[in-house]
Amino acid sequence: MATVVDSSDPKSNFPIQYREVNYLNCSSGWKSWFFTLDHKRIGIMYLIGVTCCFFLGGLFAVLLRTELLSPERVLMGPDTYNQMFTLHGAIMTFLVIIPGVPAAIGNIILPVMLGAKDVAFPRMNLGSFYLWLFGAIFFLAAIVLGGIDTGWTFYTPYSVQHGNPAIIAALLGVFILGFSSIFTGLNFIVTIHTMRPPGMTWFKMPLFLWALYATALIQILATPVLGITGLLLVVENVFKIGIFDPALGGDPVLFQHFFWFYSHPAVYVMILPAMGVISEVIAVHSRKHIFGYRFIAYSSIAIAMFGFLVWGHHMFVSGQSRVVAVIFSAITFSVSIPSAIKVFNWLTTMYKGAIHFTTAMCYALAFLFIFSIGGLTGLFLATLATDVHLHDTYFVVAHFHYVMMGSSLVGLFAAVHHWWPKITGKMFNEYWGRIACLGVFLGFNLTFFPQFLLGTRGMPRRYYTYLDQFQGLHIMSSCGAYLLGLSSALMAATLIYSVYRGKKAPANPYGGASLEWQCSSPPPHNNFDHPPLAGDPYVMESVVYNEEIGGYVPVECQGDNKQSVTASGENEA
């Protein structure tokens, strides 16, 4: 494959495809990584950390499902089981899903998508990563200090265990992670406001940037509430001050209000970036301009706004007044409107498009199916009459995982496969990528769809044992978990193998029209030699496939001269 110079060279026929010196190898040694200010390297470190936490949390999930194969003891006792599902939920939520797309993929792609050299505050960006790392260490220290059995929501009075070092460590971890999230959101907002290239107005930004912008607003406005709540709980545990503990005159329901005022917006911190990824993947791999651009952009902001108004639907059975419950129910139904706008616009984008069933596109299609089920089942929980029956059952577990794991993490998987050639400069094996995607899709649905049935039949969540009549559905769910775990491992193995044995990736392997596809794969340290000029990021006709380089090039680069020039300046026949 020919490797050619930058299109800024008038003698060059094609844009540069691959640089021998890029951000991955421009400097070496552990200090060049741990003290780097390069947003791409910071994103890679986030991605590695998130992946490790994902497999640790997944291991806990597999152990939980193994225990639930039988109503009798299989692997662990009830106390260990309680600690296991607490750690599974906390690790997956705070260490994987929340930072997954924004911190990892966003850090790598956002500046390149803007045509910028870096984010607005590179040192703050590095500090955000180390805050995440230290928060993760505090969280994992809870395992060594005896474990926590409060559930991932840290509900009081379960979390008011005076002097328990494991709970204090976990809560301090949440507090530190909150600052990491706030700094990342602030950085992204300033970067998008101040570092857009010439020609990129607000309505010429890629929709992934709109999604990250809306997410950053939530991170800045909602996360301080969680941090303060966690700190108050630490103070209560250490100094025995009655804030949430009813034994000391505190109010445990107040904790629920504080927690869900953050945690429901946090749901959109998890899902909005994934929605932005799906907008990019569907447009590029359908080879068609995104349909309803402004509606999708505005719907991201609308979802962020609605997210602050619906926390009370988690508390329908907590004793709140009927009037308040009806209001929260009505607003919860309203939040489905902007979500539906996105889904219908994605489907219309694919209509009559030239769909390429790449691995990334397969994950996007899986996202549409899973997110639709997650959204529709949320309507039952928004309805007061049905929520009373379904509350605290496996129906809630299934709904939560369809929206959070099935949508947010599948969106992350789509992002990783879509931008993997750009991030690493290597192509992965599409066959094994699609096999892993099929396994993830089937395994996920086999795991969690039976849990809808368990919930409607009255199976409570978080129970160590259960009636014999539920065993068949539990076995089915556990088998799905095994398939999901194996498929996730296959996905990771396929990507890691490609780093060492994969073919060199062209600059634009999938035909995207946004700016990140205009630099080489992987990008150089400064991303671009010259500030690029932005246009419509979804005009797919602006690039055409070129067999010589195995990727897409701008239409104006297609000429009669097939000679290309290497990055070192040597002519290639």
C-alpha cells in the first residue's frame, strides 16, 4: 500500500495515509505516557483503565450469575453475594460506563474532530485522568478493607456503618471521581466553544460533538451534588452526625433525593455520548447524509434538560405525595420524545442508504434494537400503577441493563471499532469482529430478557436465593452471561491482535467526511500540519473509494496521475 504525503503538498495526489512517526511513537518511555499532555495518549490510558475495570466488573457479574444457577449455595454465602453485586454495580457505573465514551473516546476524537491540536486545558486533562485513577484505587481498596454490601446506590441506613473503612474508602472514591468528571466536562465545553476551526459553525459540528457538549453540561451541573452527598455521608460515618441516619435524627429519604438528583442525569452522561457515536456510525456506514441534523442536535440538549427533572420516578414508593408523583411521571413520559426523535432519524438515515455491514455498523444496529427495548420498558416504570408492582424486581434490573449496559456499552463498542483504525493505525479482522458482535448481542438478550419475565412474576432483585419456580429463567440468564463474557473477551482479543498483526490502516477506511478522517492513521502528535477548513461533516459524496490505498480520498484528489509519494518524500511506482 502506498504511503503518501499531506494534501497540502501540491505534488501529492492523495492525502497522507500513514506516518512512521505518530503520536504513539513520537516519544518513548513510561514518563512520556504518564506525564503526557497529548489528549490522544490520555484517552488511550483512560481506555486501558476502563477496559480493565470492565473485565473486573464483568467477572463479578459472571460469579453472581453462577451463584444464581440454583436457589441453593453454589459458590458463595449471602454476605459475599451482597458485596459482589455492590462492587459489580459500583465499578461498572462509576469506573466504566460514565467515563467510557466521554473520557476515553471523547479525549481521543474530540480535538481531532475539531481540527485542533489538543483540548483547551491539557494539564487539567491529565489531572482528570489521575483523579479517575486515584478514585478507582479508593474504590478497589474497599475490596481489601472488607468489602461493601450497601448496593451500588449506597442507600442509607445501609451505608451508615460507623467506622467501616471500606464504605469510607468507596465514598471518598466517588468524591474524587466526581472531580474527574467535572474537570473533563469543563474542558470539553471550553474546547468546543473556543477551538472550532474556520467554517465550523454550531450547526456544522458533527453530532458526536453535540452529544459530548450536552454531556459536559450535565457533568458540570449535576456531579457536584453527588460529590457533596458522598462527603456528607463520610462525615456522618466518621463523626456520627445525624444527616441521613434515622437513628441520629437524620432523613434517609433525603439521601435518595440527593443521590437521584445526580444519578438520573448521570444516566444521560452514560447514554448521550453513545447516541452521538451512533449518529456518526450510521451516517458513515450508510454512506448517506444524516437525516434531521438539527432535530438530533436539539434533542441532545433537550435530553440533558429533562434529565434534571425526573429523579423522583425512582422514588414512587418512598412516600412522596400523589401530586408530585404524577408530575414526575408525566415528565418521565416526556423525556421519551427526544429519544424517539433520534431513533426515527437514524432509521430514516439508513433508508435507501448504501449500508456497509462493518463491525461498527453491526454494533450500531444492535444498539437500536436494545435501546428501543430499554426505552419502551421504561414506560412501564414511569406509569404509577405498574411501577408499584415492578419496583425492586428483576424488571428494573433488566430495564437498567438494557439502557445502561446494552446501550451505553454497545455504543462504546461501536465507537472503538469505528475509530480503531484512526486510533491505532491498524485494521482489525472484520470477520471476528462481527462474530464477537453477534455473540454480544445474543448473550446480552439471553441474559436480560428473561429478567423482564422474572420481574413481572414477582422475583425481587438483589436476593441471594429464590423460589424453585424461577430457576429455569435464572439458568437461561446465567447461560447468556457466559456467552456475553466470552464474546467480550473475543472482541478484546481481536482488537489487541490487530495492534500487532493487523494491516496498516488508510487515513479514511470507512468514507467519513468529518475532520478526523483528514489526518493520517494514527494521527501525528499535533493532529494536523495546517489548520483544516471545515465543511458539512455528512456530505459523503465528498470522498470516493480508491483501490490503490484501500480507503477513501477526497474527490478532488482523484486524478489521472496514479503516482504517490511516501511520507519520507520518496517516489513510489
